[in-house]
Amino acid sequence: MPELYDLTIAEAAVLIERRDLSPVELTRACMERVEQVEGRLNAFITVLPDSALEDARKAEYAIAKGEYCGPLHGIPIGAKDIFDMAGVRTTAASKVFAERVPSTDAEAVRRLRVAGAVIIGKLNMHEFAYGVTTATSYYGPTHNPWDLQRIPGGSSGGSAAAVAAGECLGALGTDTAASIRLPAALCGIVGLKPTYDLVSRKGVIPLAWSLDHCGPMTRTTLDAALMLGVLADTSADHTDGIGKGVDGLRIGVPRHYFHEATQPAVLRAFDAALQTLTELGARVREVKVPSLSYVYPALAAIIATEALAYHLPLLRENTEDYTTGVRLRLETGLLYTAAHYLQAQRVRTVVIEEMAATFESVDFLAMPTTPFTALELSEQSDLLPETRLLNWYTRPFNLSGHPAISVPCGFDEKGLPIGLQLVGRPFEEGTLLRMAHAYQQQTDWHTRRPGL
């Protein structure tokens, strides 16, 4: 028998519905896991043992009365500390918001509560979600559970580390250029960035509102589908296509966009993943999307200006409370003009049009999630030249708004996880999850756990 904290959401849900597992027992197991490993991971900013156990007791009582709400009922979930939670401080990992306590829940949190999920705490992150390492947080860096001397990725680093380490069975993350998929890849879990605006951003502290996405971080694709079914602003059953196979589905690979610095182990794992999908019946071919080369400057201009628009009043009053790196990033927004911003949005239009044309001949795009595995954690992590490349393969799909998922597809020679990224058509999360699930059914990368 696996430890209770090692169960997937789907596995635990079956046991809870049959009343073979108590939500209280499961929540206690996760809380004990937090006590066991948190001193080394630092994945949480705020842990909520009392309210979590109370919610677990309520779930247990409701289920005993025959009022089972669905697969998230009684499941311990963590929330990135960028999602408002009534009566609980929501800091975005910054001193600026260290005492900020919202009066209402973010919509995503509210939906989880309605579904009976147990929110066990608020998770660490890169300050204000403006970075890809989670080495920069007022509450200290989060460590990668596969190697405590390495970054977990960011900005949802606490979410990825907590799920990978068994501190919770699933987590909420946000993604503006990489921040769900990148840490998911570096920590060996599944991260789903849904289509733009499919999951409400209400009550989420913004980085760049026209690029921000909210989504689930889990151990399996099926678990991501179960969470998305609760979070999404649609009545679609995102598990409906799972298990139907992928025979005849077309995958496009834009190798022209692959960076020369991509780690050989990552390319080997990616090619092996494509071979697995080919053996399942998918058809793979190379495609070209020329506008991908324009993505970075356009994305940078949009993030910088939209982030500054939100933070400018706060910067004026709390300049010294920001970490130096994040403050400097925000201040770069002052260098962009309205013309720069509008030109960036014109580039965005071109990218969207080219992506739409590409998806006329393929059903998915595939590429590595990151060019290399987790970098070493240090005070210089954010300044390393390679750090800016970590989101090379993820950022185009924030500009275009397409759904994208990262699933584990191997390990490098140091035992660090590698991620496969699949990208689908807008609002076709069901088909995207179907492809990712088919891959996971043929591999065991997602079943491996860090040896904490």
C-alpha cells in the first residue's frame, strides 16, 4: 500500500466515495507530510491545519449522509499565495502584502470549496509571480524536492514542490509565460495551462492581466482533468475523452524554434516521447511557425507595461519593500511607450493568426517544456543567463492563449525530471488531456517520487 499522501486525486476519490478512506485521515496524512518535509522544502507560506481538519470533518459528515459532491470532495489541495482566501493572508510572496487579508475568496478557491475540497494552505511562489525560479520570495526560496540544492521553477514553485513531495494531492497555479508548466516540468508533475479565461482570474493578484492564466497542478493528467472540471467556466466534462486513444491524431513539432542550448538529455527524452506517441497511432511531422521568433520582445513589453500599471501606486509607497530583482523588473515598464505596447499587441495578432493556420493541419504542437532541467539554487539564480531561457518553449502560448500541458517524460543523468509540453486548440482541453493521458498510460515517469 502506498502512503496516503502518495495517492492521486482519482485514487483517493474512489476510496472516499466508497467510504474506505476518511477525508480526515487523508488530510492528517498530508499535514504530517508537511511537518516532515517542509523544513527542507519551504513550499508553504501559510499552513492551515485547524481549518483544513475542520473542513475534512465536514466532508466526512456530508459523505456519511449520502451528500457526496464529486471527485474533489475531501481532497487536500494547496493554493498558490496569489489566490485570495477569505480571512487568510494572501501575500504574493512579498513584504508589500505581508499583512494583506482578503474578505472574500478568489473564484477558483470558491469553486474548490463548493466541490468539497480541503484547502490546506497557501503556497510559496516567486514574488508577485514575476520570475521563473521561486528563489525570490519574502518568505525564503522554495527547494526542488528532487534535489534540494536546485530551483523548483516558478513562479508557482511552491505548488509544484508541494504536489511532488506529497504535501497535497493537487494545487492551484498561475501562468503568465511559464509559471504552471515550467515548475511542473522541473518537479516531475503535471501542469495544465488552460485556454485563456477558461478559469476565472477573479480574486487573483495579477501580473499581466491579458496573459495571466489559472490552472491545476497535479500528479496525473486524469487528476488535472478532475480539477479543471471544477475550476472551468464551462459545464464540459474534461474527462470524457480520456481513455479513447489517439490513433490518427496529428502532432506538429516546430523544431526550427528549438534553442541551441537545449540539453541533450532533454532532446533524447522528447524524441522518445514522440516515439511513444507514434506507437500509439499519432502522426508526427515537423511544422514551421515563423512568428515564434517574435514572441519574446512582444511578451516582455506586454508583461512589463501591464505589471507596472498594477504596481505603480504600490511602488511609490513601498519601494523598499520589494526585492531588488522584482523592483527592477517592474521599473523596466517605465522604458516602454504606448507605441511599444501597441506594436507588441500587433505582434500578438500575427502569432494568433499563424497559430490558427498551423492548427488547420495538425491537432497538437509538441516540444520540450524547458530547454534544460532544474538549475542550481543560489542568490544568483535569477541573474544567470540561462535562467531567461527557461520559459523559451512555454511563453508563445500565453501570447496566443492556447491550452498547454506539461507531463513528465524522463530524467536526466543527475536524476532531475524532464517535461513534455503538448499544446492544443483553444477550448479543446478534452482532446489535449486525452493525448497526455494516453502518453502517461504507456509510461511510468509520473509514478516516480522524490526520495525525501
